[in-house]
Amino acid sequence: MSRITALAAIALITVLGITGCGTKERDELRTKVTALEQQLAQSTSEASKMQAELTGLRGQLQTAQEGQAQAQSQIESLTRDLEQTLAELNQVKADLAAAKKKKK
């Protein structure tokens, strides 16, 4: 949409410039219009490249977030397993201490 607006503005400037100016001024305006068209094309190209790069970065971010979620799930699972193992170890220690007391 902005490209169409920019081209329309350039065309309007060109038409108005040509009708109210001499040959020298017309040539200068044509040169300026050409330069502006080149800048517009370059800006459009850069915007397309940046959009493609942004799309790639969004994909990488999503992959990283999925990896983070999976790692967090594994951490929680391992923490539960560790807590259960520690509880079992403490119970075995208590049973061993009780057995030693009984033996004495």
C-alpha cells in the first residue's frame, strides 16, 4: 500500500514538475525521481530480506522454547525420582538403625 502511495507521489511530482519547469529542471526532476525509485526498490528488497530473516528467527525461537519445555519436564521428573529415592534411603537408614538397636 505504501509502495503504491509512494509511486503515486513520485508520478504526481513528475507531472507537476514537467508542466511547470524548463528542460533543465525536468531533467533534474527525472534524475531525482529515478533516484527515489531506486531507493524504494532497495528498501522493499531489504524489507523482504528482513521479513525472511524474522521468519527464520521465529522458527528458531519456537524450537528453543519447545526444547526448554522438554528439559523442564525432565528436570521435574528427575526431581520427583530423586525425592522418592532419598525418602527410600532415609527409610532404609532408619530400618538399619532400628535393627542395630534391636540386635544390641
